Amino acid sequence: GAALLTREFSLALPVIKPAQFGATIGAGGTFYGVLLSAIVSLGLDKKDACQLELTQLEAQLRNAIMAASINVSRNGCEPPTRAELSQAIANSCGDSAYLQVF
């Protein structure tokens, strides 16, 4: 799982358990890579914390957790492609209006 804290709110989401376990190597890098890519792509890095939308941040945090979960389901560091992450998100029960891969 992961948590995101600002002065305005705190958000904590549980782990997304992979169907099978491979190795943890690269899980943190995968998580941060996906999260930071979305933050920059959405322009969230240019906004004050009070301007951020909780639903948008929650979706991107969930995406990053999903990507890390996919990575740990494999042997070695093998992050998901954008297509694999998009498919996993589409198969999850999240709000597809916010769950986009950047």
C-alpha cells in the first residue's frame, strides 16, 4: 500500500496483491516512476497543494500501486508496459474515468 499526504488531506490505499509472487526488486522504482510520470503529465507538479483534486490523486496512487504489484508478480525487475498497466486497470474495479496511464 501507499500513502499520500498534503496540508489539505491524507490518503492511504491498501496493497494490491498480485496473483503470484516473483520478486520485490524494482517495485519501489516502478511505483515512483508511474506516480511521478502521471504527476508531471497531468501538470500536478505546477499546482499548489490546495488546488489538487483528491479523486485524481487517488487514481494515480492506485495506478502506481497496481504497477508495483505487477512488477512483484514477475521474477527480477520487469515493470509493466503502458499497455499491460492499462489492461490491469481496465480489469480492476476502479473508476475508469480517472484511471489512465500516462
